[in-house]
Amino acid sequence: FREGLVVKDGSKYMFAHDYIQQTAYTIIPEQERGSWHLAIGRRMLEVFNKREFEEKMFTAVDQCNRGKHFIKEEAERISLAELNLQAGEKAISTASFSTAALYLNSGIRLLQPEHWKDHYTLCLNLYHKCAESEYCNGNFMVAKEILVCIMSNAKYDNEKFRAKSLLVKLLSSQGKNVDAFDLGLSMLAESGKAFPRHPDISIIQKEITKTKNMLKGKNVDDIVAHKNVKEKEIAEIMDFMETFMMIAYHINAMIIPLVSSRMIQWSLLYGVCASTPFAFVGFSISLVTIFSDFKDAYCYGMLALEIKDRLQVTQKTSRLLSGLYTFVFILNEPLNSTIKSLRESYTRGLHYGDNEYAFASAISVLMHSFFSGKELTSLESDYRLFKDKADECNHKRIINYHPLFLFIVFMVRNDTSQSLNDLNEVWESSLMKAPEEAEVNFQCRIFSLQLQVKYLFGDYQSAAEIAEKCHDHNIEKKFSGRYDLCHHIFYYGLLCAVLARTTKDEKWAFQLRIQIGKIQEWASLSPFNCEQKLSLLEAELVFLENSDDEAKIKFDQAVEQAAQNGFIQDKAIAHERAYMFYLDKGDVNQASHHYGNAHDAHLKWGAKRKAMQLSENCPF
């Protein structure tokens, strides 16, 4: 103290500098350091009161762990394993999954195989929470090994079910959705809650009608008035069903209305639980994607949020927001306003280790940003940030959305070394690698982007071939309920208009009218998201019919609506099509006006390559 190596801090003493502490530490023989750490840890555990232990738990457990090899008594090893479980649980509560895994693995290493018999509950909790933490950290192989150990030692079916539930999430995160789906179906069947792999539409309608009748006249007070479900098995199965619905969407979404209906019915019969709000989300999504019933879907979606608030299940927020703002609420507010809620879903999901829904929300952020005209360079940055986090978590799904990223990079950069054919070759290579059943949505995404980019750059014959592939893959069913469908119909309609004029084949004019009818439905439900698309397709139709005065009105209307609604890319295309119309009619002044505005709007969107193409093909 007199030499200034140690200073007094209240009633305590501490080294004056970290270097002094490090030097003092090296004086202790290496083989004795562990015993010193253990002695310090023991002393801390001895003198700490409950509050001090909570505040300095990590420090005390760290000290004991560094000296665990000097522990001779089995009782003390078990006690330290329990302390590591407490530390791991505390780390999980703050979303520090890497820290949690360190403590939980330390606890596991203190145990022997025979402890599964003598200290069963401790082993089960340590192993399961460790598997969950390793899953959140993206260490899937480690997590799988731990789960296998649990399933071979678990005494009861519900404990094996819990381990298999995490295995299903793990498989899905690795992009093995078919395996995850099959395992999930078998788990539900084994628990006596079987569902058909390919349900008939009549069965679906029957279940939805039954659920609606059970809910008739009930408000949020009536629903939450049911006491929390007492049957633990029901609550655990419902929790798993939340995960299963996400996977089912990628394999066979027709199961979702059956699963969500069953969950709602159980909530009304046995009592509500933390999974009840998501049951209403799944039910809402089914009404949108299968029956296009946006009105009832919106009501049930709002009910889901009310129930969530009443039950205070904040840890489920990511799941609710992801489903509602990707499917249910897209017609009730401007598309770009959904992005804030989807970003919240992404952040909440990562915080609570709900990576499946976190990255599903990240994908929706990218797609809604793209559809609503976010500047492409900024969107490219968003993709890189999401992908870096996905790589860190070893999550495959967002990586599979690189076709959108490739499209953005192609549009943004004036890299003449990459042609449109080069881009398509990369996409075709991606299609060859995609699992046939598991990645149907992935394939449809590529086809839709191919159609758009080929149309934008004037490769209409190839775009028509892609349109046939879209039809063969039933893309409208795959995109049902999402804004992706409106976007796809729009570009297919634009392609039909061009082919109707250039080929004089009446089938394309017929198809254009069909697409206009489909867009009319979207525009009637959500004018602020779709009306500019409808006006432009109608302009193309009257242009085709030589109704020039009406065409002028419709083109101007499309430009004005696109600007008012904030869809810069739609504005660019509307100006470009108006320029082609006026050029065809010999009105050079108006053609030049719209040509310049089209070029500027494409640049504002960030589509430098498209702007460059316009410049290279300038007719003036």
C-alpha cells in the first residue's frame, strides 16, 4: 500500500493498475493458479448475500470454473454445475447466448453420464438450455449432438418432444425444410394430434367455419377470460405448432389453417397460453392466402395483437409482427410503412433467439423495400447487413435470397463486363442447386425477377418464356396474399401489352385484360399501394385499342399516382411507357419530356444500368 501498488476504494483494496495485477498474477506458479481461483470463488459465494450474488454471479462462477479441477467432492461439483445453470439462464435472459453457452457447457463438463440417473433434472435443464443457446449461436452440429444425448436419456415423452422441437428448428435453419416438415408431422402424430400431409379444401373450409362459429360474438375480454391452459402438454404442443406453421408455409401451406384452427379451438376449450396470439396470426394468414379474405383476416390479426398485449407475451412479438406485416396488413397501410414493424420483428427475434422469424422478417424488409421503391444502393447495404448476421448465426434462408441481391447489384452498377445473359446464367445455376420441393418459393422468386429484368431491358421473347415457367410453377398460388403477387401480375401485364402490339396475337391482349382485372381487385382494397399499377396497365390497353385521348389521361394519371404514393420505380416505368406512346404518335415534344423524366426517375431509384440503356437508345 505504501509503495502505491494498491489503492483503497472505500472499505476495499484494489491494484493501482492492471499491469501491476498481471505481474502479481504471473508470480503465482501456473499449476497453483486454479486453486487460488477456486479459493476466491468459494469465498465470494460464502460472503455474498442474495443481492450481491445476483450482481456478481458471473464473477463468482468464473472464479470457481477456473479452479474446478481442484474440486475433490462430488457434491461441490454438482453445486458448481447448478451455479453454471443459473449463470447460463441469466445470460439467456439478456440474450447473451454466447455467454450462456460458455456457462452451460462448463456445467455439462462437471457432470458424468451416471448423473443422468442421480441428478436427472439438473442434467436435462443444462443440456436443453445449452442446445438452445448453441442453436441461437449458429453452432448447429454442437446443438444436434446435445439434442441426441437428451433424446437418448430423457425419461418422458414430453421431454423428448421438447428436444425434437428444437431439432425441427435446427433443420429448418439449415435449409432442410422437407426433413423438418416430415419430423414435425410425425411428432404431432405421435402425440395424438395428427394432421394430413395434403388436406382437402373441404376439410379446411369445415375447420375454418367451425373456428369462426366458436369465436362468434367473442371479443378479447371473452378470450383471455379463460384461465391459462392447465394441461402442460397442450401448451407445449401449441408452442411447437408455431414453429411448424413457419416450416409448413414453405412445404404445404394448406396445413396452416388446420393447425391454427386447432390452436384457437384449444385456447377456447382449455384456456389461453403464450401461443394463443400466434394461432390468430396463422388463422389470419390462411384467410388471406387461401381465401383472399382480407377483411376478416385484418380483424383476427388485430385481435392477435390485443391478446398479445393482454397476456404480455413480448417474447413472441417477432412471430406476430412477421406474419401480420408480411401478409395481413399489407393492404391496410402504405407498403413502406410496414417496414418499421418488420425491422422491429427482426430485432426482437434476434434478441429472444427466435432466429427463424427474425430472418423471415429480414426477408420481408428487403422485399417490401424493393417493391416500394427504396433506393437500390441503400437496399444493397441492407442486404449485406442482414446476410452478415445470417452468416454469423449460420442461417441459410436469407442467403437463399441472393437472387434479389444479384438483381440489385446488376441494376445499380454500370459494370459492362456483366451482361444480362451472365446474370441469367447465375440464376439458372442457383435453380439447379435448389431442392425441388423445399425451395419452390426460391424458384418462383428467381422466375419473377427474371421476368422483370428481361422486360425492363427489352428481351420480350425470353420474358414470355419465363412467364410460361411462372405459370407452370403456379406462381400466383405461391405468392398468394403477398405483395409479391401484385408486383408479378403488374410486370406480366406490361409484357402482355408489348407482345400484343408487336405480335398482333390476340391472346396477349386477352391476357392483358385478365391481368387488369386482377390488379383492379388489389387496387380496390389498397389504392395507395396499387392504383398506379392499374392506371398504367389501363393506359397500355387503351393505347393498344388506339384510344389516344384516353391513353394520355391514363398515362398522366399513372405518373401522378406513382409520385403521390412514393413508388419511384413505377413512376420511372410510367414515364418510359408514356414516352413510347407519344413517340409512336409522332409527338416528339411530349415523348422527349417523358423520356427525360424516365431517365431521371430510374437514376433516383438507383437503377444506373437501366438509365444507361435509355441513354444509349435515345431516339432524339
